[in-house]
Amino acid sequence: MSAATDRSAMVVLGLVVAEFNRHITEQMEAAANEAAADAGVEIRETIHVPGAYDAPLAADRLARREGIDAVAVLGTIITGDTDHDQVIANACAQGLTDVSLDRDTPVAFGVTGPGMTAEEARDRIDKGAETVESAIALAEDR
């Protein structure tokens, strides 16, 4: 076993998954769980939230929990007829940045969009795995 694998075995993650566009986020969640299992990392708790806008509160709750080394947040924001997707994406990104800095706990950002079509969002399902890999790397660097 490599040193990285030994460290990964000790990493414990929290996962936040947005339910909006669930047909995509459930696949992102499956990819995240598979990546964690492949890395020998435990996802101790998963919190499902209505949408990406709601993710910072859930991420904050996980970041405050004893034993959570990092939080991975998944969601997808598909564009509509207005700029609402931009507003949601900006609020989500800023909120998650604030959680990471305020709690000194890494928060990996796996929210795709804005400005995407549903097809483009489906093409980014692998962001679920990539976000967990980022969370692991950030937790190991602490």
C-alpha cells in the first residue's frame, strides 16, 4: 500500500447532494460513492438538500461535525429563460467558500453550471467522482 493510500484510509468525508435535477445528481452521487470506495475513504454522512442554493447550510453542518475531514458538494444548475441560474450559482459558490474558510474545513465544489443545457449537465456526471477526489486531496494536505 502506498503512503497516499494509507492516508486516504483515514479520511472521512461528508457529502451534500442537491435534489434539483435529481436525474443527474443521483448519478453524480453514485460516481462520488464509487470514487470514495475506490480510494478507501468513508463517506460518513450524506445530506440531501432541495437545490444548490441550500448546499452551504448543509455543508456548514457537516463541517462542524467531529470527525469530518472534508465536505464534497454535488449539484447541477441548468440554465433557464432568465439569469436565475447565475444568481443561484454565485450564491452557492460564495456560501461554500465562506463555510470552508469559516470552519477551516475543506469544501470541494462539485456543482456544475450555470449556463448549461441538460445534455451538457449529463456530460459532467463525472464531476461527482472528481469532487470526492478533490476533497480527499484537500483533507490529506491539512
